[in-house]
Amino acid sequence: MSILLWFRNDLRTHDNPALHHFLNNSSSEKPRKAVFFISEKQWQLHDWSPIKIDFIKRHAQALVAELAAINIELELIEAPYFTDQIAYLAQYCQHHNIETVYANSELEFNEQQRDQNCVAQGIPLTLFEADVIVPKGKVLNQSGSMFKVFTPFKNAWLKQVRHAGFDYLGKITAPSLQTTSQNKKSTETASLSSTWPLAAKYEADVLSTFLQVKLSQYADLRDIPSVKGTSGISPYLAAGVISPRYVLTLLLNRNPDLLLATDSKEFSWLNELIWREFYRNLMFHEQRLCKHFCFKEKYQHIKWPNNQQAFSAWCQGKTGYPLVDAAMLQLKQTGWMHNRLRMVVASFLTKHLLIDWRLGEKYFMQHLIDGDLASNNGGWQWAASTGCDAQPYFRIFNPIRQSERFDPNGEFIRKYLPELKSIPDKHIHFPHKYIAQNKMNIYVQPIVEHKTARLNALAFYK
């Protein structure tokens, strides 16, 4: 068959169904062709951050060399918008008598619309699924509907994986593939995302160390932002350069009973992967989530005050609450934020400042290296109490108490707010009284008072 392979959010040679079927069904005697579209204008419309775009471009360049080792020519094509992708494919398929285009499906609404338009234009598209462990839409409740609560979803998901398993397709191996990947890394010049190694190096160095050394400590360290207690895998999953099925395979190779040991410390990391599956299933069933709708429809027409000055202070890390500000500066400076802090700053924006969660969702996407529509939307709607299985509206994080619990010595705060380095530990979490007593002018005043803001939020939501 004359087949074209279309890479999208799956720039990898392992567990890639489209690539797997392409190799099985295309002739090795003819040149084998694959394409990847660099669509920066479209990505910017979707609020992808510059650091994420850079991260994807680096992986696309590395994949060119990896595929060359298995006799596939990957062409990187500038196509600003989805319409340009369709136009290129329609012309290419016609000129080269392409019988089918293999690709892995994408979850989001605009991407699905693009694929429907491809078919309407006569592009012979054959799609596979590569972004989840259990196929989306397969984990359903007894009435055949989607789960609206995480824990029953998790239990049904685990039952399915235990009994039916999952289709991990393995790695495409070539003699020079690993060497090529390492050489590519060693000659790489610094870029926006260069502090994040390419997936092959991340797997070999960071992920393997995490699974061997840190996984058993994850449950204890995951909420402490001053400690590197997490795996840092989220950018790789969001960009599709590492497969979630591959990750589960590594986990089960190391912990064969993990699917049953739900109370173990190691399971707490797998639990985060299942949350990812949950949010992707929600978006699969409820495409309105791609269009900025609240999952709980009763909240759709809330009139958020949206104080622009307060929103700007939040964005700049100038709220007067050290943990919130340090977290926002971490995001601004690194393109990443610790998960506990994502919950803290999201709660602060929506509950303390009464600012529409969609503004926070957009800001995160515009700055995160691991921006993922389903997970980001799910997290923000969880914090704002508008989402599926979200925290109730009356649960409002106290940013001072969160700071005392998870950054007790102010180590994380001092890293991103060096102006507070001389503040004693017992005052670091809310230093304003100490600063005033010592006649210091080193830190912004709090833009809201916690108790008042909490009462305002309760009244507002009611």
C-alpha cells in the first residue's frame, strides 16, 4: 500500500500505534514518508506556551534522526494553521496516490474538526488511539454512562486493566537509534526548554532514578515544593513524547502487584496517571469542556467580578501571600509549577479574588511547559468548584496554613522571593507584621485579607 504517516501529539518511536501499523503495512523497498506539521499560529490560538512549542520542536528534530535509522523520512513542514495542514495533505495524497494516511487521534474539539474536514476533502485518514492506557469511552458505569466521580472511575479502570490488560506496542528498535538520540542531545544548543532533557535522556536518567529511588518516597514528598520529590514526567506526557502505557509497563515490571496494592505508597504515583485518564475521558464524553463551559452547568453564568488589578498582581506574584507569589514566580521563571502549588494559587484566584477560573486556565496554558487542555481544565474546574468531582465551593485553601504545612522552613519561598531571606521561619508565611515592626520596606502588602476574602467567597458562591 501507499501509506503516509502523520505524526501529531505522538513524537515517539515507542508504543505508537500509527507507526506500528505503518511499518507493518508499508513496503520497505520504497521510500517511506512521514510528516509533522509545525503549526505555530494554531498552537498560539490554543494558548500553547513558547516553552512547550520549543520543547516539541526539539523532539521533532530528534525524531527525524531516529526515524532515519529505520528508513523513514520525516519531513517537518511549516503549516501555520490546521487549514494549511489539510491543504498540504490533500495535494500530497493526490500527487502520490496515497491509499491511506495513518495517524493517532487527538482528543480536542478543534483537532477532531480538522480530522473530519480531512475526510470531507477526500484525505483517506485511518486513526488509532495512543494517548491513554485504557481506550477512552471504555470505562463506564453500570448504566453505560461516564463516571462523574473519580474513585468509582478508578476502581472500574483498575478492574479493566487487571482483567483485560492494555495494548503496549513496545519500542521500534534500530542499531543506531539510542546512539543517535544521545548524540543529538550532546550537540543541542541552549533553548527555552533546554533545562528539560529530550525524552530518551529523561527516561534513561531521570525516570529510571525516580522509579528506583524516589517512587517509594513519593507519597511522603510529593506535596513539598522545596524537595524534588516528583518525577517531572508531565511535560513528556503532555507533548506525547512518552506513552502512558509505557510508563505503566515500567511500573508493573518493577511492582508486579501494584494494581492490587492500592494502599501502597508506590500506588499514589499511579493514582496521578489515573487522574489524567479520568480528565481525558471527561473531555472525550463532554466536548463542551473544550469550549470553556463549566462542567456543572449551574455555574456557567456566574458573574465573576474579575478585578483586573488583582489578576495582574496574581500573575506577577505580587499578592502579598509568600507561597502564592513564590509559586507564580516559579511558573514565570521555569515554565513549570509544583502540583500542590497549582491547587493553592488556583484556589486563591477563584476564591480569594473571585476571578473567573478561565483566566487562570488560559494563563497557565500560556506559560506551562506541560500545558494539557484536559488536565489543565480539569484542575482549574476542580479548584473553582465548577468541575466534575470538584472540591465543594466552601472548601477554600488558607494560603498561610498551606505554607506552614508544606514549606515549614520557608525554603521554597526564599528561593523565589529572595527579598524575604532574612525573615525568621515563624514569620515567613505571612511576614507583614514582622516587616512593619522592623520598619522594612521589602515586600508588597496583601491585596486581600484571608478571613474577609473567605466570607466573601462563601456569600458569592451561595
